[in-house]
Amino acid sequence: MRRALLTTLLAAVLLAENVSREARSDAPGRAAADDVFEAVFRQHVEELLDPEARSRGTSLCLGVDPGGAPQSVSREFLDRFRDEPAVRRSAECEARPAGAVTLGVAGPAVIVTAGPIEWVAADEAWVTVSCFWSRARTRRWQYRVVREPTGWVSLGPIIRQAPA
């Protein structure tokens, strides 16, 4: 009786491990996550670094939150934005109550943190994005990002409305 129970338990554990491994292999990988983050950040570059912000010397400081621990983007990830001199890693900026600043330059900044990613489908993700200008001015939205034939594209914030 014990031997049959032990055999059944072992088979259940092996089956669960196999199902878990298959589920992990179907989930989008790190490269897809980086592409989704890039799409969201590119939308924010266009939205937040208008001519007025650029004339003030505003920097956009990028961070990611893979789930519970926000961190600065890597230098390798920042290479995706080498054509944007106003884009920096969030480690190069500081969130102060009166307003975010770029360290070493003491210019104004906006700290944009993207994540975590909620995968809705293999070609669609919802990404929580927060923007910090100052303690009094912050924003947190969920963005819809989809994979188009040309790559990942951020469609903007998800607006949820109550039924009429």
C-alpha cells in the first residue's frame, strides 16, 4: 500500500514538473520582455520629451520593475536609445520631493518605470508604467503593447470605464 502511494505521488510530482516546464517554454522570453519595455519607453520619449521639455534640458530616466523590485535599466538596454541624448538610466537620476533631477547635471528629469508585464497573449502584453515628476505629480497607468509585423508597439494607456 505504501509503495503504491509513493509511486503515485512520485508520478504526480514528475507530471507537475513536466507541465510546469512546458508552461515556461510557452511564455515569452527575456528578449520579448525587453522589446515590450522598449516600446513603452519609446512612446514616453515622444510624449514627454516635447520641444519645451527638451529646451529646459529635461532628461527621461528609465527603470524597470520585473515584479516587486524596481531597478535601473542596464547599460546594454540603454544602447537601444543611443540616438536620444536626453534618455538616461534611472540610476543617473534622483526622485526628490520637489522634483526629479538628473545627477551630475542638476537638470530636471522624469523617472519612468515600466513593469511588471502581464502577458495577455503571446503577442499582447499589459505593462504598468509609472512616471515621477515630483511627489505632488506622479502618474501610474497600465499600457497595452502588441506585436505588429514591424515589432512591438505601445498602443497607449488602457482606459477602463464603468458600464453605463
